Amino acid sequence: MTAFRPFDEKGTPIEEQAMSWKELVTVPYDKKAVDPHTRTRVILMNGIENNATLTKHAIARLCPKPEVKKALAITRRVDSMQQQAVNWMNPAQQTITETTLGFEQVAFDLTANLAQNEEDAYQKATLDFALLEDFDHLYRYAFLYQQLEGGDASKFLKDTIDIKEGRPTRVHHRHPSDEMRRSWDKNTASPKTKMNYFTIVSAEQQTELFYKSHGQMYEDELARGLYTEIADVEEQHVTLYESLGDGSMTPLEMNFLMEVNEAYNYWSCAQTESDPRFRQFWEEMMRDEIGHVRSAMDLLQRFENKDPEKVLGGDRIEVPIVFEETKGYVNRVLEEQRGLQPYNMEYMPEHKVPKDWPSFAYRDRLNGRWTPSEVVVSASGGRGKERVKVQARQR
Ligand SMILES: [Fe+2]
Ligand SMILES: [Fe+2]
Ligand SMILES: [Fe+2]
Ligand SMILES: [Fe+2]
């Protein structure tokens, strides 16, 4: 596949980008007929847009320059509209638990794809590390889906993934100080490393926000508990991933890189989309983003006298982000890395972690006498995907 060249793409002028209510209220996909990877693209792009909107608000709040605030408001309004148009593609017929299965599929299929295309060994190790945790979340939610709705998660996701235990959720709960990581350097990191960073932070942040805004909608105490527990892990994931970013990026550099990443993600979606209606939408959104990239380049040049190509670290991103089956890769990582934990910003088997690791006491305190991620499995009377399937059939 060809590389993405943001400086060569044709964009839509910003004044043509506002959408009518009719355009914003998009037609949802059918949860049964949809290609599971179209669903994951919708879930991911909603997160990408929400992060763009929220980050630009944060930048504007810390910025004293009216001209910059105004330029941010103009592109942010479109990002906010894009977010609604994308999110409204999720159908009402899809239950919260089913959307949750989609979120976790995004989390590890995306992470597996980014990890396989990440040249920086430390960034890759971090992606592989957290991958196994989201993999386990899906396993736990699959039990909940079976218990609450009699659903079969494998069937719902059309067997595009293996559903089995990863690194168990009960040991994901670490002290916040153990979520710090070494960051990449903005002067030497590749464009792809920078894009991977913005993509994964956006996706994990959206997962956290979704669990926190939907977990309370369940009456069932175990469901409320499971969402609480896993939402807290997603907060950790946002923390560890955002610590990979170079904190010396200026707000306008961040704004520019984030716009390039939005465009790059839509471009990737369009390259791989199986549904023509969605492909057309992704292409349209990509052209909008190129308009935002131009605006961000203008701010960089005017206020910081910086060359956008240098800020990106090149003029292209070599490979698209692809949603595809990652069973082989995930199984390999699972075999090799299931027992790892972070200590002093490095990964090691938990049995080698020194006794003074702050996370030991911290996770005992959180798990206390009730760990919903364990109960949801034991309440089903067994472990493993086969058992989930058998029980689903018996209902
Ligand atoms: Fe956007
Ligand atoms: Fe997760
Ligand atoms: Fe996560
Ligand atoms: Fe944008």
C-alpha cells in the first residue's frame, strides 16, 4: 500500500466544512450485518475526534493569544461535528455490553497493529504490554454478556478474535507511580511513532470515558462493579500511554501533529473499508482534516516560525493502520509476556519485581474483598470460552 503524504493531499476549505443537522444524524450500521472491523473503525474515529476536540479546548484555555484561540475554535467546531456524525453511526439496537465488546476489540486489534508497525523497541514493548490487559478485559466482558443478555461474544464479533484469559485483570491495578514511562524525543522520533502515540492515547481515553458514562446505567451490581474496575484500568492506560509523549512539544506542535493524525487515521480507514458508504464518508472526513492540517501549519509558521515537515519528522507515514485478524500475533505476545509487570519503567516477570514495588500494596487495597473481574468468571461456574458458549446455548 502507498504511504500517506499529508502535504500532498487535497483538502476541503474550512468554510465549506460545517454540517447540517441532517448530515450530522448519520444512518447507523446494522449490528448483525456489519463487518466487525467497520464497527471498530467507527469506535476508533469517535475517540480520535473526541480527543481532538478535548485537547483543543485544553490548549485554548492555556493560550493568551486571541488569534490562536479563534483558529482553534474554527477547526474544533468541525472536529466536534465530525465526532457526532461518527458516533451516531452506532445503532440503538446495539446494547451497551455489545458496544463494550467492540471497544475492547478496538483496544487490542488496534494496539497489535500499531505494535507491529512501531520501530522504536521501547514504544513497541509498551504497546505489547497493555495489549494483553485489554485482551483480558474482553474475556471478562464476554462472561457478563452471557450472564446479562445470554449473548455469545465470539458470535457477536464473528469469530474475528480469540476470547480467552490474558494477563488477569486483578493484577492490572498498579500504583500510579508505576505507570510512568520513558518518552520519545520529538527531534528524533519517526512520524509513525508520533502518530501511534496520538492514536493510542485517543482510543484509550475514549474507552475510559465510555465505561465511566455507561457503567452506572446497569442495575446489576456485578456489572456496575466490572465497569468500575475496568474503567480504572483504562485510566491507567491513558496515563502510561500519555507519558510516552515528549512533554516539550509546544501546544501548537501538538495541535499540528494531532490534525495530521486525524487525517492519517481517516486515510487508513478509507484504504481498508469494505462498505462503500463508509469508505466515501472516511474520504470526505480525510479531506476536511487536510483543511485542519493547513490551519495548524499556518499557526506553527506564524507564531513559532517552525517548519511543519520538521515537526512531523518527515513528509510521509509509510503504512496505514489496518484492522484485521491479529490472533497469531496476540497469541505469541500472550505466550511470551503474560507474566510481565513494569518496574522502574522497564518490563520484567512479576516474580522478579522487588518487594518494595508500590503496586503490591495498592492493588491489595483496591481488590479488597471483592474483585468483580474474578466474580464474573466464577459466577459463570467456570473458565474459558467453551464454557461461555455452552452456557449461552443452554439458556
Ligand atoms: Fe476531526
Ligand atoms: Fe480495556
Ligand atoms: Fe485499555
Ligand atoms: Fe481536525
